[in-house]
Amino acid sequence: AKEREAAAKLAIQQKLEQERLEKERAEKRKRISNDTPKRPVLPKEDPTITAENVQTMVAPLKTRTLYEVLQCSTSASRTELKRAYLSLAKETHPDALLQIGAVADQDTERRFVEISQAWKTLGDPTSRRRYDRELQAKGISSRAGRAFEGWVAGAARAMDE
């Protein structure tokens, strides 16, 4: 029994060593392939900037605040935030949607989670103060983002005309 146990341990060690070596070889091949420069790929057609695709381009630059998720102003009281949270939660909660016969898709579930997280942060006075300080710190970059968005949208309109 001890011999079989020792043989099994040896087999496991050999298998682990073989997997480790294969992983090292794969990483080495990956490093070699990453070192060689790739040839640039030309676009199939000339990219045209329109007002429609500007929104897609700028979307990653936009950040929604938790106040926007709850559709409240930053000066809203805790009561106003709670009222907004409850009304939005009733609209997007998966169980509430089932009761009215609507089907909950991934977008509404994602929206419900967003709303719940916003309330979790803004409902607690300490985390709300911390979040408000973070917003103030990001204020400069968000204004810059809006300025850039306006510039891109204006450029797209100018090109359309």
C-alpha cells in the first residue's frame, strides 16, 4: 500500500512538473510573439464621424454619478434619495416585473443593481460624504470630458454640413 501511495505521489509530482514546463514554454512563445512588431492594418473604409457615432465614441469618457442613477440632484435630502430609490426599484426589480407580467432582461437587472448600489452608497451618511468628496476631486476631469464631448459633437456636425 505504501509503495502504491509513493508511486501515486511520484506520478502527481511528475504531472505537475510537466504542466509547469508546458506553461513556461507557452509563456516564452507568447513573449517571443509579442516582441515581433505587427504590421498595421488599414481600415476597410474611411471612418466617417457623424453625430450618431460620436455618442458611441464619447460613451467611455462619460461617467454617470450615483445621483444621476437615482435621478436626483446632489443637494437632495436622504428622504428624497430614498423616495427616488424606492420608485426606481419598483420599476426595475425582477420580482416586481414578474408580477406585472414583464420579462426581466439583462439591462433591467443591471439597472436594478446600479440603483441598489447607488442607494447603498448615498443612503449611508458616512459613505455619501466620502462619495461627495470623490466627486469634488473628479470635478475638473468631468468638466474636461464634457468640453471634449461638445468639441467632438461640434466637429461631427460641421463635417455633416
